Amino acid sequence: MTTAHESGLLGASDEDHLRFASREQRVLITQDADFLAMHQAGAVHAGIAYYEPGQRPLGDLLKHLCLIHDCMTEAEMQGRVEYM
């Protein structure tokens, strides 16, 4: 896992975040609905894991992320949004 800070992307545009994640073949984990709009508009990405702010405890989110990791291949996540 890589954070925006570790990637030097603090303050970068959403498009830059999605391009970085796609280039690195990483699923983007976010609570920013702008990424859902980008997906709907046809943006290329390696996968988006979306959760609504304040809807689930952190432990539940981590369990869901582990489930995605364990059950889906990289190819299956390509261009897909998983709602947590």
C-alpha cells in the first residue's frame, strides 16, 4: 500500500492520483465521489475501492479490502469499482 504522501501526490489533482494508481497497477482506495464520476466518464484505472465517509468503522473497511485482495485478481479489478 502507498499513501498520497508517500507518492508525492499531496495536493495533486484527482486525475493525477488516478493516473499514478493506474500506472503502478494499484487499486485506488477513496471516499471521494469525484473518482466515481471519473469512472462513469470512462477513465482508465486499475480499480477503485470506494467507501462513503463515516458509514463504516475502520475495521470493517480493512476486512472488506482484505476480502477484495483475497478474492479478486488484478485483471478482475481492472476498470472496476468496488463499493465498501
